[in-house]
Amino acid sequence: MNIKVTLRKKKISKGRESLYLDYYPPITHPKTNKPTRREFLKMYVFENPKGQNEHTHNKETLKLAELICQKQENRLNKPEIYTDFEKQQIKKKEIGEQSFLDYYDKQCKKRKGDTNRSWLVSKKFLIAYNGGEHLPFSNLTVLYCNDYADFLLNTTGLKKTKQKLSPNTAHGYFVKLKAVLRQAFKDNLLDIDLSNQLNNISTIETKKEFLTLDELNKLIETKCEDPVLKKVALFSSLTGLRVSDIKKLTWEEVEEVNPNEYCLRFQQKKTKGLETLPISNQALELMGTPSNNSSLVFSDFEYSSYKNKLLAKWIKDAGITKKITFHCFRHTFATLQLTHGTDLYTVSKMLGHKNITTTQVYAKIVDEKKREAANKIKLNL
């Protein structure tokens, strides 16, 4: 008895219809060895196509699906007709029709917290460049990706539509695309690793704002509407810890290595690197009274846009005119360490940098301050 194979559709999300093959009588599923009537092709068409792109997509996808349907019927009833080469070509075309943006979204979901939000924003820029969410893998070429890099360098923000993306932001979004392309190659969804054929968008060195020792002492003397915020900010200036690492710091990560000498043993949230960081007695005092091991050191600390406003007010009330964000307290730690003679390698290790070149920007700041100090002495020659 011959097996009849029929191409059918099933409604799915976003106004699309998934294509599948209907077998009669049922065939044996190759993995479960159970009878089955359906085989989804992982292909879709638009239920109500809009515009030329969607009409073209439907036409080409249906044509391919019908070919697969016919080939499958031939294979089941006349196996000699369906060659290995034909199988490879059909599979390759099937993959090419899959949605790269759906795959990109899966990569976004692997990231958590602020990193996830940044990845989702990068996806929005890719959709804007592409002109919609229909982006099959077959459209991905070196030219397409390089044009996307040019787009990022010349487009505006999603909210600040009068301001171009900074080169550093564009760089970050393009690096994310390259990461997804690299993973797609590993997952056998691309024949070549496109990421290796693309150049990065160049970045520019940004000014790292920091506080002097006198300014820090002014902040100590100035009242902050949120005492915990004040305590955490000063703790960052004494340890160089990022706000993300301070938020998750627990008492079990605080270790007494010698009498009255303590260090932190923790995993950086950003780099996932395991760190051992000696801390001063003043930093220890800011941490307060130890609790049980699993408790957060700064359990009352919450970081939000509202806390940024309180931080800005505290800075202003201290008479400091610099634009200081919470991350600037980390910059302050690095700059003050170098200013007071700590070598670059040690500072790099204390900051948890994987590469000392990342730390060298602080050395440039110190050199600039030395130059300014030297020029203050002028004789009437």
C-alpha cells in the first residue's frame, strides 16, 4: 500500500502558519519508533502576507515545501528516487529559510539581567536595519553584515532620535551580532563562520571621571538622603568593586586570612572570574556587623534610577561639579591607588581585569595629572 503525503498548515504566532507533512497511513517515527501522522518542516508562511517581501517568502517557501512533500512521498514509496545529494540540498535550503532573528532571540534569553536587556536592544537595531523580522539565514552574507555595521555608525538611538549612537555603543551591538553568527556556525546553521570575516567597529577612548581624596572626604562630611547608598559608594571607592558585585556580596565570601586582615573571595558577575581581593579595615567597618554566611553584606541596598538621582544630589550638595555615576567610585579606587604609588600590575589584579591594557587607561589619567602639576610651577624667566 502506498503512503500518501500531504502538505498542510497550522496557525502559529505573529500571523504565521507552520508547514507540516501529513502521512496516511501513519509512518514510524525514526527516533521514538512510534506511529506518527505529522512531521513539522520548521518552515512557515504568512497567513495574510503584506508587502513584496512576505509574498515572495510565501511563494518560495511553499515551492520548497511542496518539493519536500513530493520527495518524501517518492522516498517512502520509491526509495531509489530520493538520492543522498537531494537530501543534503533540501536540508540546506530548509536551514536557509529558518529565522535568524528567532535564533538571535534564543541567544538573548541565555543572558540575564542588564546583559539580557542590552542584547534585546541590539536585536531591535538589527530588526530596524533589516526592515522587519523576516530574516532567513540564507540572507546572511559578509556584505549584509558590513552594511549593518555602517548602519549602526550612522543611526540614532531608539529614544534619543536626534543623537547618533556612539562608536562604542555601535561596537557593542556589532560584537553581539558576531557572537550570534559564531554560535550559529557551531550549531551547523551556517556553512562558514561569518564572524571571522568581519572587522570590528573601532571604539574611541572615553574619559573616565573620578574623585580626588579631598572630594571623597567632602562626601564623607556631606549628608546623603540614603545612608546605605553613601556607605556602598564609599565601599566601592575603597575596594574598586562594581555595583553588581557589591549587590550580591555575601558574608561567606569574607575571609579572615590573618588576625585583623581580611579579603573577599568572590566570582565577578561581569567576567565570571574568581577573585581574591584584600580589603582595608575601613572597608570592613563599612560592611557592618557580620550575619550568617548566606546573608547579603549590604542587604538593604537597592540600585535604581531613583538612587542615581539621590547620588547626584549628594554629589552636588558636597560642592562637587563633576558628573559622577556609581561606576566612577571604581575609577576613583584605581586612580587613587596609582597616584599613591601602587604599581599597575597590582591595580589590574585588584580590579579583576583579565588584561593589563584595560588598566592602562588609569595610568594615562595619573600621567596627565602629573603633567598638570608640573606646569603649575612657573618662574619669571
